[in-house]
Amino acid sequence: MRLDRDNAVLNAFATPKGMVSGSFILLVIIAAVFAPVVAPYDYDTQNLSMAKLPPSWDHWFGTDEFGRDVLSRIIYGARVSLLVSFTSISASVFLGMVLGASSAYFGGWFDRAVTTVVDLCWSFPEILVALILVAIIGPGLESIMIAITIAYLAQFTRLTRTQVLALKGETYIEATISLGAGHRHVLFSHLLPNTLAPVLVAGMLATGDAIILEATLGFFGLGAQPPTPSWGAMMNSGTAYLFIAPWIIILPGLAVALMVIAINLYGESLIRALDTRNKAREA
């Protein structure tokens, strides 16, 4: 049976692992988008008389050192963490695909220059690149987005370049060029569409890493500034109360862990769906 290429995302839901992980991701995204409706309290409402209360029926995840509802702050924090990671990885995927495809297609000195810069950036861990960039630009959400975009740019540039180099010698590409097609048509109508699936899967898996990176930078105080909540910043504020009110640091950390696990599990299901599709097309 031939599987529709456009239904690969839906086919990933066919497995129990894909269904559970995909549903969790959608649930978190919906909660983040509709945070003012879903959150039981305002994220910045302080009540020192209710500080560091343990989880209860009134506050399911307890309260923090300022008496703010931890569950509400986690829900609002999902907005920051998901917005930063999704936006940064999307920009990195787009720029990486354009840069990698152009490098492989045109070759020459341009390809050598891009490859040299990419290999140099690839030799450093993403967190180190991000820390250096944030230190130069300054703390804040915009700085983190730029840093994460650049930190993962080498990964998608290399992947796209490899894919385009493999496709560049295909007969249909040579035929298209021989018929007089322009470079833009060949790149955007034939090469890039055929590299999209593996790059998007890699981008989805990198989104989980970006969430961890955003939380790490937020933990160091380089991300969202108070009172705007983010999962990393919440964990940072909870370190001083680890043995007094452990839920302040544990629950935001659990949110990060569950979201990253869900993204990775759904990514694996998506890879399997795409692989099944390719086998069906070859049959």
C-alpha cells in the first residue's frame, strides 16, 4: 500500500508511542497558547503569606517563594520556552537549508568558504556557542533566539548540503538543467523539496535540545527576565529552596524533561513513518 507523503505527520500517530507523545505535545502547546484561560491564577500575583505552600487542592503544584502559583507559572513558562525553541529552530532550519543547498549546488569557492565556517562552528558544542553569543549580545529573549538559531545553523547546513550533493547528480536534475531551467527553479522546485523530510525530522529532534538549551540559559539568568516566567528561570529561583520547598525547582525541571522526551519519542515515530512511506514508494 502506498502511503501519502503529506500524511507522514499523521501516520506517526498510528503507533501508541506516537499517539501518546504527540498528544502530550499538542496538549502543552494548547495550554501555552490559551494560558490566560487555562492557568488557574495570574503568573505574577504575589502573596507572601502563602509563600512556599506545598501542593494542595487550591495550588496543585504548590506556591513559590513569593506565593505565586507554580502551576500557573509553568503554563505561562511554556509560552516562553516553546516560542524560543520553535522560532529559533525554524529560523535555523530555513537558513541552513538555503545556505547548505546553495553551497552544494554552486560549489567552488563559495562551497569551500561555507564548509570551512560550518566545520569550525560544528567543532564547538551548541551551548558554548550560545553562551558566547549571549555574552556578546546581552541577556534577553531576543538574544537567546539569535544565539540558538546560530548555534544549530551548522547542523542543518551540513545536513542539507549532504542531501543536495546526493541529489545533484540525479538524472532528473540534469534533465531539468539541460531544458534551460534557472538556478532558482532547480533549487526551490526540485532540490530543496526533496531534502525537506530529513531536515524537518532533524529540526524536530533539535527542538528538544533547544528547549534544554533555553532552560539552561534561563537558569543562568540570561533568558526571560523577571517577572516573566520560563522553566529555566523558575528552576534557578528554586535552587535556594531545594530542601525547603523542592517542588519549586523539581516541577519546572519535570516539565522540561517530559516535553523533551515527548518530542524525541514523536520524532522517532515520525522517522519510522517516513521510512515506511519510502519503502512503500519503492515497492
